[in-house]
Amino acid sequence: MSSVNAIKKVLVIDDNPTIVELIKYAVNLQGSYQVVVAYDGVQGLERVFVEQPDCVIIDVKMPKMDGYQLVRCLRGDMRTANVPLIILSAMTREEDQMTGLLSGADEYLTKPFKPTALNAAIERVLRLTPAERQRRTDSLVQTQAERD
């Protein structure tokens, strides 16, 4: 959403202030991002429209609206359908990860996380085109359908 030369804005949505600070620290190690925060899913949804972030990092277990619901809301709105989304969750089961990706997240990382892995994921999702995002989602849906 920002211009090419502007500092990229990352919105972190997590209800745990300690985790938010760890994510901010990790993202700021890159030195090229402005980090803004929200502490629940509803506030996060509101902040997406106000802040117009280049990337959103979302926890799953949050009050008011969980991360899966938030991802589906963002993907379902034409204004935010192509915003890069990363789920960062303590939920580590394969089913949890598949649910997150099928909800529309571009990446699913687990806590505890390595700052280098988080920053690499941010860089990857920022490079995705809308067509690539759609192809990945279609492929996941097809894979899931074949499993069922």
C-alpha cells in the first residue's frame, strides 16, 4: 500500500504485550519497518483500515475475534484482500497451520519464533503478487480437498 521508497509499515496484532514487544524488537532488527500494534482482533481489523499496513502479523488466540476470523475478514474485503498476512501462533499442530493457511494467511509461523525466520517471512509475503497469492490459495484448497 505504501510507495516503493517509503518505509514499510507492519501491523502486529497480538493480545500479549510481551509477545508484541518481542515481535517489535525482531522486526526492528531489520531497521526498515515501522511497527504499529493492536491487542485484539476487532482493534486489529480497525487498525488495518486506519494504518493501511504493508504487512500484518496476526496471533490466533485473541479476545473478541480470533486470528482465523480476522484473516477471513481481511481476505473477504476488496480493500484488504491482497494485504500480506502472517499468522504467528503458539498453536503448532498441522491442522492449526492448515486452518490458518486455508483462512487466507500467506505464512504460518509458530511461537517461539526466530527473528530471522519472521523477517524472512515478511520479505517473502511482501513480494507476493495478487495472482501468486490466489494460486497458492487455490493449490491449498485442492490439496485439502484431496485429503478429505
